[in-house]
Amino acid sequence: MNSADIATIKSLLATPQNIVIIPHKNPDGDAIGSCLGLSKFLDCLGQNSTVVAPNDYPKFLKWIPGNEEILNFERENSQSKRLIEEATLIFTLDFNHLSRTGQMESYLEAASADFIMIDHHQQPSDYARVTYSDVSMSSTCEMVYNFIDSLDGVSKISKDIATCLYVGIMTDTGSFKYASTTSQTHRVVAQLIDKGAENMQIHQQVFDNNSPARLHLLGVALNNLVILEKYKTAYITMSQDELDKHNYSKGDTEGFVNYGLTLDGIIFAVIFIENKEEGIIKISFRSIGDFSANEFAREHFNGGGHTNAAGGRSDFNMEETTERFIELLKNYQKQLNS
Ligand code: 5GP
Ligand code: MN
């Protein structure tokens, strides 16, 4: 953050504000961790803030400190709308465009509050009074740590704040292994552990809480894996029927897409997940190296994200979607093999 932005934020936070903090739709560990970590820090400054999520999030995050204080826009609809309307300051965390909040978008557009964006996705849009966007960052949680540091607030980081921020850094870096993990990320994480984040316990609570049904669903996913050697690509499909048969609940397919990348020689991995209720196929893209999952998702599947991790959607059925995907790959054969 530059010094002008820091000065603006300091002056905004010098008086009591009605603050709402918003993650993207289908929030992940980084979105939830950053919102709750920021909310708890703002509490320390004597501010009043509420996290409003566009919809529900996976149960492997439902232990996180402050979990019970999060409002769900779908469930607590009128209360959420009122808070947005009355807000004087709205933080938007871990997304780059208001459309990423789904049905909240129009209410946010109509809000009179000042906006502050903290985010690490590519191509940020220009709606905020302060835009703290840095695509080189491992996670929004690392950015919230920097935000706190800019306000000279590191001494205020409690065990709960440290835990929230640790969750997001850990999940967005694939447990500290992705290219976005820097020595500075590790310095921040070291600070968070010193502040009380129980790293082993956090890891277990997020990753070692499988139900038998989820492991069986993983078996189905791996069985459906298709390898396209000449495109260095592997993809997985999951139909609604397969999900239903295994008692699918939100978050159960998290991480499945990464299995494709564990194959020797594969640099592009994709999962197509049918969502009958929304009438779409939700898609996750992962890549290794220079091949841009972000560009691919943006250009062909109405999505976006980061260079090596992006998401998107298709309004066609599964068969049409995968056929179209394979057709598209022909145009990328050179890039995928360079
Ligand atoms: P995931 O595949 O885990 O859902 O998402 C990977 C990354 O892409 C995350 O950073 C996520 O925020 C972003 N992302 C997921 N879906 C979409 C989408 O539909 N549009 C955009 N712009 N980004 C997405
Ligand atoms: Mn993130």
C-alpha cells in the first residue's frame, strides 16, 4: 500500500464507521480467514464490523474463530441488505470485481459507503476508494497482515487473528508450496505462529476432517480422470448424479483438481463439476509454469483468477462442455508444449 492510501485509511478509521466486510461467492479459506482476521483487528481499533458472505462455505472452515458471527446473505437476507445500506465503509476481500459476489452485486453497487479492496487477483476493477491489489501476493490473508502492519497494528494481533490469517495463507499456498510462497510469506507465517496460531492443529482441522463419503467421491473423481498427453492436460468430470450418490456437501470437491497436476508431465489440470440447481458446469483450472489458467478461463469460460489457479463456468451440458474444451486445446497445443 502506498503512503497516500495508508493516510486515507487512517483518516477513515479515525472516526467510528459502520463497516461491512465481504468475501467472494463460494468463499474459500483465504476469503473467510482474511475477512474474519480483518474484522477482529478492526474490533481492536474500536470499530464495529460485520462479515457478510454471499453464500455458504465448506464445513472444513466452520471451526474458525468468529465463524458464528458471519452473516450469510442468502440466509440472513434482510439483515444483510440493511447492513450494506447503512454501511459507511465496505471492505471487499479476495476478489477483483463486484460480480464475484453473485446476487450481492446490485446491492453493493447501490451502496453509499466508501469501498476498500484488498485482493491478489489479476485485472482488478476500479470501484474502490482505496485499491490495495497485488497479484504477486500469496494470499489476501498475507495482504491483511501487511494492512495491519501499515497501521502499526502488529502488536494487536491476537491468537484468533493469527489463526484466521494462517488459515488463508496455508490454503491459498497449497500448504506453502505454490510459486507465490515467498520468504516474506514465511516471515509473516512465523509471526503468526509466535502470536499463537497452532499450525499443526489448524492443518488438521482444515485437511484431516474427511467423511468416508468424500473419500469415496474422490475415488469417483480419480476414476473419471482423462489424460490428454499431447496437450499435457488432465481433466476430471463430476456429474450431479455422482455428487448426489455420495451425499455431496459444499467443499467436498475442494482440491480434487490438483490431482491432475501430480501426474508427471501434466501442466494443465481441470475439473468440471455439474451444478444442476444453477444450471451450469462450474470449472476449476490449475496450471504449472507460464501457461495462464487466468487467461484461458477469462477468454473461454467467463471466469478468471490467477496465472496458475482460476475458475469459470459453462452454460452447456457436461458432454458439450468437455468437447468444446478439447477443441479449444488444439489452439493451445504449442503453448502447452513450449
Ligand atoms: P477455484 O477453482 O478454487 O474455485 O478458484 C481458483 C481461483 O480462481 C480463486 O482465486 C478464485 O477466487 C478464482 N475464481 C474461481 N471462480 C471464478 C470465476 O468464476 N470468476 C473469476 N473471475 N474468478 C474465479
Ligand atoms: Mn485468495
